[in-house]
Amino acid sequence: MLKHALTLLLLLATINFISDSRASAISKISEDDQKVIINALSKKFINYYTDPALAKKVAKQLLLNINNNEYLGYDELWLFADRITEDIYEITQDKHVRVKLRQPETLTIANKTLNNEFNQVDILKGNVGMIKFDRFSSDPQAKNHVNELFKTLSDVDALIIDLRENRGGSPDLVRYISSYFFDKKTHLNSIFWRENNRHDEYWTIDNIEGEKRPKLPIYILTSKDTFSAAEEFTYNLKVRKRAYIVGETTKGGANPGRFFELPEQLSIFIPTGRAINPITQTNWEGVGVVPDLPVISVKAYEEAYALAKFAAIEYRVKQGRASTEEKYSNQPTKKTYGKWQYAKNSCPLKYRWAQAEYNETTNKYQFPYQIKYYGNSSAKIRYQLGNKSGKMTHTQYFKNRTEEKSGISIGFSSPENFYMSKCKIIVG
């Protein structure tokens, strides 16, 4: 066993030595090499970049730079690659464009599993689901893995999707995950590809393995580093009002593309397409996706979780699965009062109440109520309000006819109907 381990270490050391030697051999470039690289890059950029006019400007500027000796001293490949990337970005403002060294061939010891891309899958307190992943994988097995995730989260009442460290990936997986959140076939996005003047439309998929959740409350966490396909996912769901976005404005890269090889072991990522949202007829290129609730990224989870727990209660209420306490703790800000009712014993009062509210601190139910006086002169009146679980007595002075007073009851152990049981004029 030890012998095999030593053999593997020697093999790895040999590979690293060969790779390092190869890297050293190609790391230095001459001015002639720079010109060859610039010429090759310019041709590819003119032929493939999504904006032909900007592509010509880039080619013209790079040629001008090298003729003006702007690249003297950039004789290390990685330095030259970084400088060219900066020069192209200055013109295009396209954050997808980058020039980089092609990686030398290496021995693969172990494959990274899809499980590692989905960093967190949890069910939080309040029955809120949580998914965190850093890439929309193009692996053929990714959809199967997504199906398993949604089986795990099939009974949650709200969902948080953390994309704060997600740098993008496959638009096809964007479409597949989105399909879980729409019951009807929905046009999510289109991409115009310059190479062959082709429009590809991305619609939700009707037949997915898991159960669709078209009403499930969704909260997406973003940061200034959220990029590319992760921005598309966020933008698509925001525009369709299908998710609430919490965090920072995203990085702003909407133009998909691919890598092209260049001389001297370099490559360049060239955006060859342009995203077009069917509703806005534009995209998030250069501007990012603006959150519904702007907050620094480190606070995004805290804010979203508080909202998601409340939304989960609302969801259970609508589904008829809420506990009695949840049903009455989730009242709208605007109270809806019932019809006015007359007090008994010929007392000149009318009263009405709104639906009970559950107080989590006291574990009791309270009723917002209103009392209206309709006597002919001022009066001091004692009245008793309550239900089967308790009573409360008030004494109030009414100055004028139609004077109205509002209040909220003491806590009762039941949310059953509220009523006035006694009423008596003390001073006329």
C-alpha cells in the first residue's frame, strides 16, 4: 500500500514539474508575439462579438495601443492577458469578456460531485426551505439532482434561494429550476445569437419530475458578485413578480458566449449573444438586477428569513393548513370591521369588532373594536365586552352624539365572536 502511495506522489510530482516547466517556457512573450495575439483576437472579436460596432472599436484601439508601444514591459503572458482584458472592458463595459491562460492538461485524480455545487439544502424553523448553490451546472445529471432537492423540499411553505456567491452557468438549468415555480407554460427569456442571426426562446418545461409550486413564496439573496446565469434567474423571476429579491444589486453581465483559443496558450471569452426579456424587452447588462429590498449581502439572509417565516404563515392560511394561532397572528395592517350592533338594555351605544389577533407574547387573542355613542346628551357609560372565554369592563365618557372610540380588547383564550354583554349609563 505504501509503495503504491509513493508511486502516486512521484507521478504527481513529475506532472507538476512538467507543467511548471511548460508554463515557464510559454510565460515570456516578445513584441512580435503580442502582435500575433492582438491580430488573432481582433479577428475573432469582429467576427463573433454580440455588438459589431463595439467590436470594431476594440480592434482599432488594440492595434493603436500596440503601435504606440502601450504594451512594452508586458512580456509575461498573464500580465499581457490582464492588460488586454482591461483595455477591452474600457470600451465595451462588458464584464463577461476576459483573456486568460489556457490551463495545461493535468491528471484528474477525482471528479467534483454535483453535491458540492449545492452547498446547502435545509428546512429551517417555520418550515422555510433553504437552497444555496454557486453554479448553474451544465452537467447532464444536474436536473436529476434538482429533482431530488425539490423532493426534499416538497412540503416547505416558503423558499430562500441563496445566489450571493453564484457566478452563473447554464441557461438550460435556469429554465429547468424556474419550471418548478410556474404552473402554466411561461416565456422566461430569449437570446439573440449574432453568429447565425438566431433567436432562442427559453420557456418553462411542462413535464418535470417533481411537483410544481406556482404559489410558493420565494426569496432570492443576491450580492454584487451574483453574475450571469444567476442574474438571469433572478431577473426572470423578479420581472414575473414570482420572487422577492433581497440583497445587493448584482454584477451586471447579460451577454452569454464561449471561449475561443488564441496563440501562445491564451484564450478569450467572447459574448456572442444578447439576452432579451419578453416583458421588458431588455436585460441587466451593465446595470445588474436591483433588489426589492436593498441590504448589504451579509445581512440579506437575516432579512429574507424574517420575511419568509411570515410569508410561510400566510401560505399555510391560504392553503387551510394553519394552526388557530397562526390564522389569527397573521392579520393585515388594514382591519376590516363587521356590522354595527346595538347594545342591550336601551343603552345608547353601538359596537363592532374586527377579526381577532393572536398575541404571541401572551398566547391570547385580542379583538380590535369600535364603540359609537348615539345619545342626545353627554353621558358616562360603563359597558362590558367579551366572549365565552372572558369579559372586560370599561367606563368611558362620551361628550357628543356620534362620538366614536376605538380600542383593543384584553387577551382572551378563544378567538370566538366578541359581543357586548352589559351596558349602563352612570351619569347623564
